[in-house]
Amino acid sequence: MHRLIKIRIVRDLEHLQERVCRFLDPRFEANQTAGCFRPAVDFFETPQGLTLRLDLAGVGPDDFSISLAGQELVIRGQRKPPSPQGISRFLLLEIGFGVFERSFNLPIPVDPKGIEARYADGVLEVKLPRKFPQTRNIPVKSPAETD
């Protein structure tokens, strides 16, 4: 299957998931859309390692966390709904909000000490450097040396 078709199918499924989430959310009311938010992500490999970019516009730097457990990277957070102060009614409310969690299985070993995360202009960028195998020479002892 062509790579572009696969990407399109995944986007369509994610879009469908958001719509179902909005429909089934218990806070759904006639004049309000539901709180459902799943940030878009770009995840790619470079010669240096892996790079992940999340679209977190409207999310404060203190409103999300990043953790690594083994080969799984997890990003959790919350985009808060707009303040109702000064708003008499919404005419259109398409920007999603709510609690989110995205997890990613890392396809290559990464160096946890070298991970860097930057948040600017509403985009979180996480760089995960490739972990290269360490080499070392192992001396071989003769039976006389082991005693």
C-alpha cells in the first residue's frame, strides 16, 4: 500500500475518533461541544535518532508532562476550555479541549540521558538521540589465571 494512502487512512481514523469522542462525551449539551482533544503529532527518524513534534497550541508549559518507561514515551496533559467570562453564547466551537494522553513505542533504542524537549509557539518538540551500542574488549583468561 502506498505510504501516502496509509497516512491518509490514519488521519481519517483519528478524525473519526475525535468526532465519536465529542459525541459520546457526558458534558455534551445542545449549545456546547464536548471536551475532547487529541493533539496532532509528527514522529520521524533521523540519522541522530527520533524526533517527535506535538501541536499543543493553547496548552501552557506547566499543563503537560513527558515520561519515558523502557521503549515507551508518554505525553500527558490538558488543554483548558475557553473562559466563559464575557461570552454570552458560542456560535461555533471547533477547537478541542480536555485531558489528553499520547504514547509512542520507540522503534529504536534511545539514550534517556540525552533526551531534549523544547516548547515554543505551541509546538512541543522532543528529540530522542539514538543509543549506539558500546564496544569494549574482553580479555580472555587461561585456566591457570582463574585460580
